[in-house]
Amino acid sequence: MPRVQPGKHSGRYGSARKHSRALWLAAALFLPAVPLQAQDAAEQGISLLGSVRTGLTYAPAVQSERREVLKSEASLTEARSTYDPSLTLSSGYRKDAGLAESGSNRHTLSSSLALSQRLPSGITLAPTLSLVRRSTNLEGTTAETEGSAGMSIVVPLSRGLGSRNLSRATRNAARQSLEAEQEQLVATLATSAYRTASAYWDYVYACSQLDLAHLLTQSARHQLNATRVLAEADQIARLMVEQADAYLQQSRASELSAALALEERWHALLLAMGQDPADYPVPAKPSDDFPVPENDFPAGLPSLETLRRAALRNRSDLRSEALATAAAATTLEGYRNEQKPDVSLTLWGGYGGTSAGDEVGDYFTALNHNIPGTSLSASLSWAIEGGNRANQAAFQTRLAMLEQRRIEEAALQRSVGSGVATALSSVRNAAALYRLNLVSAEAYGRLKEGEMKKFRMGLSDIFNLQTASNNLASADLQLLAAKKAFAQAILDLRMATGSLVEVTDGSVRLTSANLVSLPTEEEGRP
């Protein structure tokens, strides 16, 4: 495993605290709300893992994607509702005046119960029960009740039959779309972690840059004081005092610019975390510093092909695209089925019975009394749509959508290998730059100390001292930029290989190691 030395911030913004606890995001859907407290942040500082965790909870992109998952769940529920049974219960009363032979009124009471169940195969089952009682108000007559029970079966013979009918395809596509959105949520969580961590490193860089500017201002002030002492002793010209004072003012201006950059980076970090900068006017102390490569780097760094295979295995955005393409293909098959002729066979079987009597029980006994036998019927229907243009247009639309999905999926797959190669090169390049700039900064530090001693002894002038100070400041900034580049390169490689967050059994796991260490061959999904 390639070794990376984690950093601890030790400038004017305080010491670091270790954060080794893991963050578990149950089912990749809901995170525990951990709001950032303004007073705590200002007093205790802000960590890399804490910033990322807050961003995973409150970042607008994450919250929006969670809503997309809920919408996909609702779409799946709606698609499944096609196969929900439909129960209809009806009853009615009718009075016909003077229709009976005696001129009396006829009373008709009817009740029916119908159930309709559509099966995934496209077949519809519809059992029914009905009762009709007729009576008159003439004395000596008895109410008569007719009852019937039956079952109708509607079998589509072409359109709507089989595993590829539109309703079934819509349901299956909705399930695939939900899985795609769940994978996209994981990808969005990784993107949020990447953006927040990048904003955190920008903020750490701004803090360190302000520290360097402050040290340069202090050095310029010491140079001015030393120049005044030498000028009062008539060892150097008083013009040198003006030169030293001008150098001090220039250093102070650089410090003011660094302070403004710090405020800008603080606001950018808060926005990445989903927070309002107005609620946190005082920048917090960063408690984590840049990770740096150890001396044996890049020993143990996985090969490019290994990292490419890991990316194809781990990337949630790739999985999401593949599932979305599969959903589009499933939907297309449903619309292909809709282009077939609309031919259906309806089968019915049932019986009828009668009963006489005015009691309540006599009303229901018609279903099992005086049954002469069973009735059967069959009918064939064929609906002809002139031109069938609507179904053809719908099919062409879904075909174009599927082709678009395939183009996007192929483009993403092609970019994976290139992204991994670029990120791996960035890691190696940033590590090499760090080592070179570290040697340079140490050398310029020794030169500046030697020049300061010579100046105090009157063996050098203010120009040489200022040149040495500027060279050291430039080397320190280059070293700081190299540290930031290495930290950013780690994030880039983690993002490119899909190992910034870990997915295990439907849960997303994030630790500080995912943010500051290089990926290994074993990491990621099995």
C-alpha cells in the first residue's frame, strides 16, 4: 500500500485533532442531521471529515437527489398499481308505476359485486355476483329473486400478452429506474464529498498562505528595525531605511490580499457544506493539514490497469447509467408490443338461479337454488386503428431515448480509463513536485538566515536581504501549492476509481482514510 503521511495543521490557526471514526449512511438515503454550530466552529476548529459529513447532510445536490429517489419509488408504486384488484359494489332501487297486470306498482331491487384483477401476463380475471328482486304491492303475491354468478376471462391474443406487454414493461422499467436513482444517489454523495473536501483544502491553503504572508510581514518589520539600528550607527545610508519601510508596506499589502482570499475560501467551503455564510461570520480554524507522501512513495501504488478495473467495478455513476439504459430498453419492448394488432378473446362461464319469498334470506338463496345448469360463452374482438400512428410514434420516441442512453453510457465508459490515467499521473507528479519544492524551501531558508547574519554584521545590504526573503517566500508558496496539489490529486484518484465512498450491503461508508490516503487494490465493491 502506498504510504501517505496525514497532515496536522500547526500554523497560527492551531493544532489538529484526529478524526478516525467512520460515518455510516444507512441505505445511502438518510444521514443523521449534524448542524454546524457557529460558536463551536469558531472556537474548536473545523475538520475535514466534519466538513464532508455536514455537506453530505445539507448539500443541495444531495437533498435534491434524495427527492429523485423518492419520486422513483412513487413511480414504481404507480406502475405496480396496475395489478391492484378493483372491487365494485353497487345497489339500486327502481319503481315502475302501473306496469303490473293489475295496474299496481312494480318494485325492483338490484345488487351486484364485481372484482377485476389484471395479471402480469396481460390476462384479466373478472368474477361477478348479481341479485335482482322484483315485487309488487298487490296482496297475495310473493317477491321473486334472480341470482347469477360468473367469471369472465379476457385473454389478449397479440397486443398486451406475455412478459413484454406495456404494463409489465412499465413496472419492470420503474424498478430498474429506482435502482438507477439509488446508484445515482451514491454517486451524488461521492461528488458532494469530493467538492466539500476540495473546498476544505482550498481553505487550508488560504489559511497557510495567510500564515506565510504574516511571517513575511514580521520578517520585513525585523529588517526595518535592524536597518534603523545600522543607519543610526552610520554603518549604512539612511536611504536603506526607506527601502526597508517600502518592503514592509508591500508585505502588509500581500497579507491583506491573503486575508481577503481566506474569507472567500471560507464562504466557498460553507456553501459546499450547504450552510449560509451569513451564519458563520468568523472563519473557523482548520484542524487538518495536507497529507504528504512518505519517503518510500510510490511503493505499493496499484498499476493503471488495476485502478481501471477497480473504477469499472466501483463507479456508481457507471452502474446508474447501465441501469437507466436497461430501463429504457425494457420500456421500448413494451411499446414494441403495443404495435401489434389488438385482438382479444373473452371467455365467460357462470350460472343463474331463482328464489321466491319476501324474507331477507330469500334474497340471497337465489344464488344456490333452482339452478338449471352452467352457461358458457366466448367472443373474439379485433380493434383496428387506422394507420396505428400513435403507437408507432411512441415507439420511435422510446427508441430515440434508448439510443441516447447508450450514447451517454458509452461516453462515460470511455472517459473512465482516461480519467484514471490522468488522476494517477497527477498523484505521481504532485509527489515529485512536493519533494523538489521541499528541498528548495529548505535551501532558501538557510540562505535567508545566512544573509540576515551578514546584514547585521554589515557585510551585506538590504537589497540582498530582501532578495533572499522574497526567494524564501516564493519557495514556501510553491511548497504549499505542491502540498495542496498532492491532496487534491488523492481526491481526484479516489473519485476516478469510485473509492471515495464505500458501498457495502446497501450502506455507504466514509472514513477519513477515504479522503487523505491513496486507494488500494482491495478497496471497493466485490
